[in-house]
Amino acid sequence: MSSFTEDEREEKLRHLMDVYGDGLKRLCCVYLRDLGLAEDAVQETFIKAYDHIDELLSGEIESAKAWLMRIAVNTCKDTLRSSWMRHIDRRQEIEALPLSIASCPEEKLALTEHEAESALQTIIEEKTGLSYTPEWDAVIKGIVDNSHTL
């Protein structure tokens, strides 16, 4: 049984949605390459977070941002692994394509440099199993800086 009231849990969820909602949507959009799927993934992320929000409120989870990013990335992976995604034809008719790249919603969701660095930290930790250390800042900044020149 939870030692936190329903109001406390809902207030914390609203706060998380306000603070991290847009960044998570950008992360999911980059991961899934589809705005609609990204919005669904963010919604599912917050549902999963609410199921375990007592752990965050009690202090068991140190970083709400890292925790939410991990949930979002795993939700995106689940979406990409789903049988529905493997069997749909994602090709579009040429008439359905936007007239310019600027009209794509994904273009409007470009990550800020800080968000890109945070996403890279999460990915590096996931792939290497190593925890983030401040020495990685120079490496991550170099990767982000090089991506702007592409």
C-alpha cells in the first residue's frame, strides 16, 4: 500500500509531464521517426511512470529525467519490436510526401544541444553498461558539435 496520497501522486505526475513532456516527445520522435507514434510512446511512458511514482516520491530514484528517458527509450524499443510495426508498409505515395523538409513536423522537434547531450549520455550508459562520469562531457560535446556540421 502506498504511503503517498493520490493527490500527491497526481501532482508529481503533472509536474513531470510539464517539465519533461516536450523533451521526451522529441526523444521519441527521433527514435521512432514518426510524430504520432512518438506521442503514443510518451503517453505510455507517463502511464508506466505513474505505476511506479511512489519509488520516485520516496527518493529511491535519484534522477527523474534519467528515469523517464529510460522508460521512454524502452517504450520506443517495444514499439519498434511489436508485430504491428514489422508488418506495416511505411512507404508513402509520392503525392503524400511534404513539399519541403521544413514542413515535416519532425523538423520542428529538433533537439536542443543539451537534450542531445542527455540523450547521448543515456544511450552510452545503455550500450556500455557504464555509469556517466564528467569526463564524458568533452566526448559527448564533440559528438554533438560534429553532428551540427553534417
